[in-house]
Amino acid sequence: MLLVTRKEHESPEALIRRFNKMVQRDGVLQESRRRRRFISNREKQRQAERRAARRRRRAQMKTRRRIPV
């Protein structure tokens, strides 16, 4: 749970800004979006495989673009 206490002479806007930064840093919104629906273990595995394949393809493309000098 996030707890933000108001500092001395801090405006409400600055307090809200600081709170939003903490929410972003802790990944609270991403976690809640991820938990909106159930994802089976097999589906998680498929997603991980797709991400890994994409990473490999992108790494290959980067190495192909290099021109030896």
C-alpha cells in the first residue's frame, strides 16, 4: 500500500504529482490491468515464447544493419 504524507509547505498539486510518480514506479496500474482477466499457465508460456522470438528477431535485425568499415 502506498502512503504519501504531505511535506511542510507542499501544495496539493505537488502531493498528487508525487503520489502519481510513486504509483508509476511501483507498477500498481500495470499489475491491476494484468490481473483483470485470468490467463492460464499455458497462455503465459505462449506469450513468453512470442516475446522471446520477437527479441531474437529484433537482435538479428540489428546485427544485419551493421555495415563493416
